[in-house]
Amino acid sequence: MDQAGGNLTSADSDVLFRTVVSTAVDGIIVIDAKGRVLLYNEACARLFGYEADEVIGQNIRMLMPEPYREQHDGYLDRYVATGEARIIGIGREVVGLREDGSTFPMYLSVGEGWLDGERIFLGILHDLTERKMHERRLQELQNDLLHAMRLSVTGQLASALAHELNQPLTASLNYLSAARRGLQASAEPSAARINELLEKAAAQNARAGQIIRRLREFIEKKEPNRAFEDLNASVYEAIALGLVGVDEGDVEVVVKLARDLTPVFFDKIQIQQVMVNLMRNAVEAMQNSARHQLTVMSFQPVPEMVEVVVSDTGPGVNEDIRRSLFHPFTTTKEKGLGMGLAICRGIIESHGGRLWTEPNPGGGAQFRFRLPVRGGQED
């Protein structure tokens, strides 16, 4: 190296280039205009399973599944002849073929250059396997939560309808009994037939009431799937799910989770459902606010309890609404069903906990819930 001027000699540049290529985290491949591999770094060996001496001199197609394999040489020839680029200088997501025949997703960036008067192409390969697995897991979790939400809403609606229908059915049965008693004193020839029909109607009425009672018992007795879980891990997953579709630049998310929380006995899907509901409500509440900050906190106020807080900087909750906010069919949304918070409170209370709201000291609202560490489980 030229110490005085700080310039690299040709030999130094060659050593530096080889060091960069060999230590790069991403795969680096250089091919000629015919598709033959000229350079294949160690990261590529880890990605594809082939060693460098198995690939160098071979056509790059050996690392591609169909239909990429069949299309590749034609694409190179067309580019050399016309200059029309599809990947070069742009990059795109493609699929690689490992030595064992398995495939994996990767992002391919391609650059063009010249070496000793010959055209060469340099490709940088970034493995997307982990990212795709994370996206797939998020999608699975989101589907699980949506399914749980639909089941919970259906159960709550069924319970509410059962309660509401039971009253008119009881009244109808009373009216039918009164009508039958009135007919018993009648001497009309048709009275016996009418009494028979009323008796059948009363029997069907009683049967409907029995069905409703069984439905309510089924809803009330269903058991959640609970286990000791890391609450913070579930909160992190819920944050990722709750903010799906939310512009990252539009909402500032502040996460303050206490370390070393005691594992909590709870149903992971149900508690994440509560978290997603509270966060989405918070984001919606801040739509017309000047400041959009969503804060999620966890802490352990006492050894036997943990607490989670979801805060927003929206307009807050009106005092009149706060008193009935967790009741079914109470909503501040124009098109809201008014079941979300009622379901959330039901979930938390079924875990032996408590859910409530209070003003956010910085403006807006806080929704807080506490869970007993053992979730009401017997020692």
C-alpha cells in the first residue's frame, strides 16, 4: 500500500477484492456473457450446497429451478443483442435450486461490467428464507386471531340473542297457557281442536326455550386453551399483527416491556386478540389527532399480577361513554358493532383479571388490563 498517498496498489486492490468477496454475508456470483460461472464465493456455497470447484466453469442454470433455468440463456442472448434489461440494474425476487433439489427464495441484484474486454455480470444474492418464514408465521397468527375473533363474536352474539329471545318465548308460553285455560270453559265444537293446536304450539315453544338454554350453557362452559406463556413475547407478536396495514411513518410506536416478567398462565390467542383489538382501536382513535403515538407497556405491579397498558394520543373517552364502554353494543364508531371491548373484557375476566380505561396523562386514552400470574389456576 502507498502509505504516503493512501492509494492501493494493484496487488493490494486484488487482495482487498478477494477478502470482501470471501467474507461477504450475501452470495456473490460473476458470470460471462454465455452464462458460465467465473466467481462463486463462500456465502454461495452455504446457500446452494455446492463447493466452488463444482460450479465454476459451469452454466449458472444449474443453480436455477424451472422455469428460470429454461429462460436464462435466452434472456442473456436477448440482452446482449438488444440491451433490453429485465433484472440488470433493477433486481427482483427469484428462486434458487440447492444441490439437494430443494428450492429457496432470494433477492437477486445484477450489475454489468467489463473484464479484459469481455462482458461480465455480477449477481448479489440475499437469502429470503427467514423473512418468508416470518411473514408466513405472521399470516398464520393473524388468521388464528381473526378466526378466534369470529368465534368470540359469534359466541357473544349467540349468548346475547339467547338472553333476548328467552323473554318473548316465556311471555308467548304464558299467553298460550292462558288461552288454553279460557278454552276449557267453552262449549264450542271447535274448542277441543283449538285447544289441541294450542297445546302443540306450547310444546314447540318450550322446545325452543330448551334449545336456547342448552346454547347458553354450551357458550358459558367452553374451556380456553391455557398454558404458562411469556407475556412479553405474545405482546410483541400482537404488536406486529395489530399494526398490519398501518403506515409505519404515520404512527409512532413506543414499546416499554418490563424485563424478567414471571410466566403467566393464559390463552395466548385470546390475550393477543385483546391486544390487537386495543391497538387497532387506538390507531383509529388517533386518525384526526395532530400527534399519533401508540405506547405499549408491561410491568409487574405485585408478584402475583402482571399489567399491560395500551395508550394513545387521540381525543380520549368521554366520561358518559366510559361508564358503558365495555357493555355489548356500545360503540363510538359510526359503523362499529360495539362488541369488541365487551369481548375483550370477557376474555380478561375469564382469566381472573380486570380490564379498564382511564385518561392518558399526555392526552388521549389508556386501556389497561391485569392478569393473575396463575390465572386462577389451583396450586
